[in-house]
Amino acid sequence: MRSWSIRICAILLIPLLFLTAAPAGASVDLSAPGSYAVGYADVSVSASGRSFSARVYYPATSAGSGTPVASGQFPAVAFGHGFFQTISKYATLGGHWASWGTITIMPTSQGGLFPNHSAFADDLNAALTWMVAQNTTAGSRFNAHVRTNRLGLSGHSMGGGAGVLAAARNSSVRTVTNLAAAETNPSAAAAAATTTVPMQLVAGTNDSVAGPSGHQIPIYNAKLAPKQLRTIIGGFHCGFTDSGGIGCDSGSITRAAQQAITRRVTTAWLLYYLHDDTAQHDAVWGTSAQTDPAVQFLGVQ
């Protein structure tokens, strides 16, 4: 009889254990992969008078190269690489956003020693134009899979500054989230002054290449609201990339820690502004964002 009593008690306790482990309204770890498998494809972009190669990360039915796109339509973000950086250094972030349902296209253009920032901005916008066209292109893997009225821009360092330039030129863009955005020629700060869409600037306190005071803060100050500067404590310039290289700096936190924070902060932003996920408001603008012990907050909604 005693064994039966123990067994009955255990059965009755199981639901309570599940409630304790996953309480109602528990926050989701946005630094962890989302629910979609990640596919990728290397494409040739030709749009708006621009031509270049790019890699696209997208929500897929199974992981790997050229796998079918998952069911549904998804927002698209164009991401600009940093100065003299290959797009392979941003594979983790591109794949992560795709796992949360955001198509991410990364142009390979302007990768040499003498990049043209204005042309790079045009390439980022051309990448978005190309993605929109794929939504109605027969035979394209992205046919009927692009949410054409939910477009964003992003980038790292030079690519982040170019993303600001691109946003000022493209009325179809709904939001921008950038990593260590650098001042450009023409000026990203000047472009920010004419940009009305919500913009998130992610920085690192230990960035010795394009630090907040000389780069992100001028862009932030010039930008019209809504705007936000999220500065990772101990973060460094090359902590936003998957690996370092010549001229890279270091911070007081690890690259893995910085990338986890970056994934969490930027994913919340994209979910809120491109996926209409209002549940992310606290993580983007609320108490959770403003009291985050790992990230300094400055913002005007």
C-alpha cells in the first residue's frame, strides 16, 4: 500500500513541478536559437543598378545550404560587414536572426582597402529591393516568403554607419539595429538627423577601434526619436565578430559573452519592430532593458 501511495503522490506532484520549472509568463532566452532551422544560400544580387554577391540566412525546413524556406512570410534585414571584414565573421548572428524568423542578407561588396561608404549604403538598399522582388519571382526559393513591408537594416562598424546612410535614403525601411556603428563619409551622424525610423545602436565600453564617444554617441545625439544606445559593459569592437584578426582589440568580457548579449538585445529589437511582437516591449524599452546589469541604457521612445 505504501508503494502505491508514493506513486500516487508522485503523479500528483508532476504538474506542480512543471509549473515551478516554467511559470506562466516566463521570459524566453533570446540569446539561444529560435524555433526555426537555419538555411543559407549564396546569391547574385542585381537591383537598383547595383550588382554583387551576398549570402542569405533564412528560416528553413531543415538546416543547411539551399534547403527549402520554412512555411510563412518573414521580415528581411540587410547587414553590412565591417571594414576589411568578410561576411563569414557574422555567420553566428545571421544564423541566429534566421532561427527567430528574420531573413538576413549580407552583401560581400566594398570589402577592399578603399571602400566607398555611400556605395555600400546603396548596396544594402539594393539587397532589400532584391529580397522584395524575390517574393514575386517565379522559381525563387523566397517566392511568397518575404514580408515585404517589414524591412530592416543592420551592420557592424563601417557597415553599421552605411546602414544609417541607407536608412536615410530608403522610406521602405522600418527600423535599424547596428553594432559599433562607425562614422562614415558621407556622415552617418548627419544622415541620422534625417532618419525617423526607430534606431538601436549597440556599442561596447572597451571598444578601442570605433568607440561610443567618437562614433555611436554622435549618431545617437543627431538621431530623432525613437532612438536607443545600448552599451555592453566590457564589450570590444571585435567582440561583435565571430573571430578576431589584425588590428583587433579586446575587452573585459569574452567574445562568447558579448555575442550572447548582442543576440539577446538585437533579437528583442527585431521581434518588436519587424515581427510586431509587443511582448518584447519590456526587453526593448521597459524596466528589464533599463536595469540590465550587462548593458548600459540610453534611449528615447
